[in-house]
Amino acid sequence: MRWIIWLVGVALAATGTVQAQWVLQQSNTTAGLRGIHSLGNGVAWASGTNGTILRTTDGGTTWQKCAVPPGAQNLDFRAIQGFDAHAAMAMSSGPGNQSRLYKTIDGCKTWTLIYTNPDPNGFWDAYRLGPDRGSGADTDEGLLIGDPVRGHFPIYVIDIDETNFQVTPLGHLPDSKKGEAAFAASNSSLFIEWTYGTFWIATGGKNGARVIRRVIHGKNYKFAYGTYPSAKVPIAHGNDSSGIFALAFRPEPKVPLKPLTFRVGIAVGGDYAKPDESAATAAYTLDGGKSWSAAKSMPGGYRSAVAYDEAAKMWIAVGPNGTDVSDDDGKNWRAVKPVSNESPNADKNWNAISLPFAVGPNGRIGKLDEAALAK
């Protein structure tokens, strides 16, 4: 959704706080950051305004400022997906041809434009790979979604290997409602899983908040036909600035002879124009998104991103005015506040999350203190 603005958080008074926080990183940029993708083993990519793309290969000790992709000086890179330390794809969001995909395979020394939004009325929102992504040498698939055009959500399939990135529009598209759109807040309005080709799209706007599901038996998205069932989600809605801003699922434990499934999921959001309003900012599902329930105790305000910390068995949601955690699969949330040796605003001013990192305005990058989270 194109109405996203940059927000700076304010202090939040909360009870039931947890002493766990973000260790602030030196990013060497003042760009507004909304894209972050951590691959593990110390490798992560970040992206933002003015064609900014960053990379770390040492767990955030140093962040390299990458070369600006050609013609991208004024673009806003809302999404970045890395394949390894050398290969990545960055997605910019903007009206028409300001929505683009660029790739690098040489550690971001050079970039190649591989696809431009063909619809002048389009606006891209999110691009994601399957959770079992491999290295840049493996064949993979991803999906890209945008705001509705002519009554449908556009979806593109991206076939990826180390040297070839092919983009194909999906043949069958989900219908949109009047005044409905997805948000390009944190590259989190789309979630996909690989085993059965399931994906979920989170929406908001004047016509309510819902999650659209699609299940495809097999791994080839290009031949996806059929219906797109959806479910209403009890998240704030009713205007252009409200709805679901982020969606995530956690995988079930692996069982022999049983495929990995995603039943437990979290949706967060609210109204970004009212960041301190905590009502209707989080919901959860226990049946793969068929039905949703409102959290009993909500996060402390609008939240733009959410992720599951497997090590801590905890969900983490971030936004402009704070960070919240849930250890009961989204039924209850409690605030995270800085500890004595941390910056007093270490809990706030965040846009997007890919653990262990979070990013925000003015080049803000934080790394989660896992040891503190476990206390």
C-alpha cells in the first residue's frame, strides 16, 4: 500500500515488561530502512530509501554500503531477499515503473535490473522466498505481490538460480474488495511455505482486514488455478492507514512421514497514523489461517512486523513506539523495555524484523540480545 509514512516512536508506559532488548548497530547510513533478511551464519541484507542496500557477513559487526543499483538513486527498496553472502534480490516499491526488481551475484558490487512493474497503476508490496531457501546455486522460487489492479491482487512467480532470475505473472489471481490493499511496511504482508505451495496475503484498508489463503499441491506456482478462500481478522481497519501490516507462521515440529505444516500464525498491525493506539493490533490463528481470534492482551501500539524466535519459543512484534513479546502463540503480549546498559530508546523506532535483526528510520539497525530474552 502506497500510503506508508515514516514514523518516529514516542515513550510508552507499560506493565508486565520483559528485560530484553536490541543492541544498536553502526549502519553508516541515514536512510529509512524497511527491508531486512537474515540468512544465518552472520550473513544479512538490509534495504531502504534512496537506493540504499546494506550487507553484513560478520553478524552485524560491520555493515557494508552496497553500490546503488543503476537508475535507483530515488527508489525506495522495501524488500531484500538474500540467497547467500554474494547473491540477493532487492524490490523497490512505488507507483508504476518505480516498482522494480534488481539482482546481484557479486556481493553487491554491481546490480542488474531484471524486471519492472508493467502496470502503470500498480504498486508492489512484498516479495518472499520459501522458508527452505537454498544457496544461490540452488533452484528456488519466490512470490511477489502488489496492490490491486483492475479488481485483482497481482502475483508474480520468480524462478531463481545463481545466474537466472525469471519473473512470470501468475495466471489466476485473487479478487480484491473496494478500498482494499496490502501494506509495503516491512515486506511482511506475504508469507509462503514450500511443502504444499501454500501462501497467505494480509490486507487492510477501508473494507476491513482479512487474510487470503492459497493452497497449491506441488511446488509449481505458475499453474495455480482455483479459489482463494479468505478469513476476516480482528485487526483495526476502516481507513487507508489501518489493517494487517505483518503476517507470520511458525512451523510445526517435524514428524516422520508427515510434511512440515504451518498452523499457528500471528497477524499484527493497527493504524499507522495512530501509532500509540493499542486496540485491535494483534490476532492469532491455530488452524492455518482459516479463522482468527483477537489477542487477549494487545501489543502497546501499532506494530509493523512480527517474527517467531525458535530458540526462545517466543513471538516478537516491533513498531515505532515499542517491542512486544508473546510466549503463548499470540494470546497475550507484554512489552520489552531497555535494560540498564542499553540505549533508553532501544525498544522503539522499528519498521521490519528478520531475526536476529530489526531495522528502522534514519539507518537504525538493532540485533536481538538472545541471552537477555531467555531471562
